[in-house]
Amino acid sequence: MTSTSTPPGLARFNVLEEHAALAALHEACASTAWARRLLAARPYATPDALYYASDAAMADLSPADLAEAMAGHPPIGRPKPGDPTSAREQSGMAGAAEALKAEMLELNLAYQEKFGHVFLICATGRSGEEMRDAVKERIGNAPEQEREIVRTELGKINRIRLARLVAEDA
């Protein structure tokens, strides 16, 4: 028998007071425009409906909105202190050799100097070496191309974070 009921975490999100829902969305993505668009489309019948709304909102972000979203992410290899989400997502760098961490710091700085923002990648499940190789590859991109790659990576991160939000039972 297949249940058509809304998962408990999603049902709870659907009925949160606006300020609490906005705060929950800001935990997933720092873009106010993205969060407001998702908030305005509540209630969501399924997690997929929420993910599709997230993807659509991400696709429509202006360059300024995208910059706001990126500003909420720490550099790879330097998760926000005391932030379990940041530490979990960047766990591939946690056990990396000091030489790799130092190389990543240099690459992060070079990337930030070129593009004006942190190197952003969906780090979940990636090793330190994979992230290093990605920044080396992407640093040669044109700014417009890199902005669209970042938009895609942010979308992946948002989906992971939203899945965690709607899966919560308490």
C-alpha cells in the first residue's frame, strides 16, 4: 500500500510561522530572494515539489541574489566554526594531509581573487583531492561560465539541505 500523506518533516515545514520558515530556509541558502520564493509557494505536497521550486528559484536568481547565496558559504577546507552542517558537508577535507589543506588554501585565494567570491562546490561525498582538482579545473573558466557552474552547485547543496529539513521528524 502506498501512502500519499505528506512526510512529517515537510508537513511541519508547511505550517511553520513565516519567520520560522524563513529562518529554516536561510539555513539552507543565504539568498533572501530564493527563500521568499519558496516560502510563497507553500504548502508543498511532496519533497519533490519543494526541490523543483528550489531549482526554479535558483535558476531565476539575479547576479546579486547569487552573490548573497554564495556569501553564506565558507571556503572549502575552512568550515564555519561551530557549524555542524558546514563541517559535515566539508568532511572530505577534514582528514586531508596538511600539504593538501595548504594547497587548497592557496587555490581558494587565487580563485577568490579572480572571481570575487569563494570557490563553491557541492562538497558532500567528495574527497579533498576531488575538490582540489575541481578548483584547479574551474579557475580557468570565464566569469560567466563559472557563475552558472556555481548556480548549479548551489542548487545541489540546497537540495541536500532541504532533504535534511523535510526528513526531520522532530
